[in-house]
Amino acid sequence: MKFASLQVLLLLCLGLLSGCDKFEYHPYDAHISGSQGLTARNIEQIQSQCAGKDTLRVAQISDTQRWYDETQALVDAINARGDVDFVIHCGDQSDFGLTKEFEWQRDIMAGFKMPWVCIIGNHDCLGTGEDVYHAMYGSDDFAFNASFLHVVCLNTVAFEYDHSANVPDFTFIRSDRDSLLATDSLVLTNTIVAMHAAPGNEQFDNNISDFFNYSLRKYRGLLFCLCGHDHHTTTLYPYGDDLPFYMVASANRKTYILYTITRNSYEREVVQL
Amino acid sequence: MSAKWSNYSLPLRLAAGLCIALRTVLTAYAEPVTLSAISQVPSDTIQYLLPKKMTRDTASLANERYRHTLERINRFWTSLTPNQVKIQYAGDMGLVSIGPGWHYGHDRRVWETDLMFGYLPAYHTHHSKLILTLRQTYAPFRVRLGDNVNIDPLATGLYLTTIFSDQFWAKEPDKYPKKYYGFSTKIRANVFLGQRLRYEIPQMKRMQHKAVIFYYDVSTNDLYLASCATNKYISLWDILVFDVGLSFEFY
């Protein structure tokens, strides 16, 4: 009798303890607390909030890994402008792929007053990081429409996959392009493509670089591409000077790039805090 | 695959070997177990005190030198036998971990070495995982609360964990340029501080154990420290990990 009541007490205690996230099972346990499925939720907000706009303002940040203070500063600065429609994070939010790192970064970016999306970077693939990314954000290839602009976000860190996965996923790109055929080309006029590693980078599968170029250029009114990974702000032209790849610096340089996009034209402004 | 495995296991094996060697040395110096009384008793009694394998040849135990050798061998292997088992919840070693351990040194329990096997459920990954932990504890102080109860106000130490899954590597795979990531995803080092409450079971009530210890620890690991040290946003509280457990001492 006495022993049984002790057991019940012990089980009760364990029940209480398991509710407390301080009792961690492993740094890579992929036991996520807090919100998940964020990409779908943010895309929905972008599509509804940007509908009908003639001018879009898009902010680009990248490589915020283990620079939490600086990421917070970037979130505050982008919020303070008050004119940004949505933010694209070009990957590497985690440094080691730890579950907690994803939670910390997510909680900082939850401070954005506008919707935001995150692309997967090579550091995000470490350990169980990729699984955490999928649970917390969703698919690593996704696309959405913001008024006249089609935004494609791709996983391009092929080096992490040893050719065991389709990275970049041309099946996704083709089906995404096919889905655009049903839309009005006078309403949905332009496309931008965002990724972590640009063609030519060691993370990119450079064997299919030409086919990647061919596939992207089939997109309607392709304006430019976004990328990160190399931790400095620069413009790359891997496929000739009509298709720029704009790279933004890592968060430690407290830099974001603001794109003011109208139909068939855009302006780019590099902001360093 | 075999080359990979040897990469992973070597540091762990070395550490385990070192700990066992350290323990043996410390035990020998701190509290030599004497079986001197045995030499006084007749040889047919000794066969009950030595393992059966050693004493099948009862007559030979009359040879004192040979008997002492057997006793020494017996003493050596007895000192390597685990004398406690721990079961623990959380603490970066799995949801639940369990494993044998050794307490030794002054008071026979200033030092502890534990080998823990942890179970980590799959959660958002594809499969559950095994975590192996080698844990070294130092608990120098005792506070007596009653006849059979005392508290160790400070237990501290460190542990190394290794996780078994093909998602992790101890050393960066050869495809990467040197120092591309510069750390191991597979091996983690934790430091901890904790306290324990020890209940020594009265002699006549003992069935399997001599004492039961309830303990808790607060720990953190190398990668969390690296994150905390370089950011104001990450506080010390953010990187702390708690665990609770029970330790059963056999003798």
C-alpha cells in the first residue's frame, strides 16, 4: 500500500517535470516547444496583406547564426522603418543545428511586425537540424505570390546531401512553373528566386548549374535572385549580367537589403545599422 | 563504415579506460580491501569466499602462496565490479537513462564513475536514438541529517555523451574542406553541479541495496556555452539543463 502510493507520487512528479522544458533530453532531440509550421502561416499572411499592391518592399537578411543580439537589432531596425511588406531570411539561422538554436532564432524573428519566411542553409542541416527545420517551418522548397510578384524559395545546399536528395529540386521548380500557367500574366508579372548558396558556391551542385539557369529563366519576368552564405554583401553574376544574384552579409555586420519592387523594375538599397 | 566507427569510438574507449584505471588506483590507495582474516580460516571455508572457478581444487588452497594469489586476483576483479546503478530523467542523456556505476575513494563515495545508456524518442526525426554517457562525479562534502539520512551539498563533475545515429559525425566527413564546421555533432561535453539526498537502509532491512540516493543536477554543454558567451540575448538560465535521478548502491 505504502509502496503503491510512493509509485503514484513518483509518476506524478515525472509528469510535472516533463511539462517543464528545462528538463532537456538532448541538444539535438528535435523536441520543439512553441510554434511550428511557420512558413505556411506566413505565406498566407503575405498573400492576403500584399494583395493588390503596386509597390512591394521586401527586406533580405541572412546567416544570423549565433548572432542573436545582432539579429534582434536587425528585427528592430526593419520594424522601425514601418514600410516593409515581408522579410526573406536566406538561411543559416542555426550554427550547430541544435533544436534550441532554432527556437531562439524563431522567438527573435517572431518580433517582426510583418510576415517573414526562412530558407534552409547548410548549417541548418547539421545533426537533426533539417528535421527541426521541416517541423518548425515546413517544406524546404516553397513559393508564394505577393500581388504581382511570384517568390520562389529553394534549398540549394546540395553539398550536405551527398546526392541522396534532389537539391535543387527541379521537379518542384517545374511543377511550380506549371502552376503559374493558370494565372493571368497581366496580373502576376514578375518572379524573384531566393536561396542560400548561389551557383558556383561549394555548397551548390555545380554540375547542374546550366540547367538551373535554364529552369530559372523560364519563370515569368525574372528580376533577380537572392542568396547568402558567404557572409558579405556583394552581387554575383554567374549567368551573365542580366541576372544578378544579390548576396547579403551575415548578421554580425548588421546589414539588410531592402528591395522596392514595382512591375518589371526595382530598386535595391543596402542598409547597414 | 568500420573506419568511421573506429573514429567515433576511440576517444570514448580511451576515456573509459582512463576512468577505470583511475578508479582502480584510487580504490587501492584509499581503502585497501583486506581479506587477511581469510588466511586464518581453514581452506575448506575459503572455497566459499573465493569464486567457485578458483577453488574447485580444494586441496591446493592449503598452499598459502597460491591462495594469496587467488585472493589478489579475486580482489582485483571485485574492485572492477559495478557497485551501484543509476536511473535518470533528462539531462542531455536521453529521456531516460540507466546504467552501472562505481563509487570509490574516501568514504567510499567521494568519486563516482557512471556509464549510462539513454533512450531518446524520435520526436520530429525519423527514428529514436541511443545515447551513451560516461559521467565522472566528485562529491567532497557530507551533512548528516539523521541516523540513516545525509545530504551531499555539492556534487560536481562532467560527462561526455555520444549519440548513435547516421545523422551525426564525431569528425567532419572527408568531403568537407578542413575546419569547415570545426566541431563534432556527435560528442557533447557537459559540466554539472548538483546535490543528493542519501538514505542508508538499516542493515536488517536490506534486500538488494545498501543505500538509495535521490539526486538532481543542473548542467550545460559546450555548444550552449559558446552561444551564451557571445550573446547578451542568451542568458545563463536559457542554457541550463536539469535532471533528476535515483542511485541504488549495492555495497
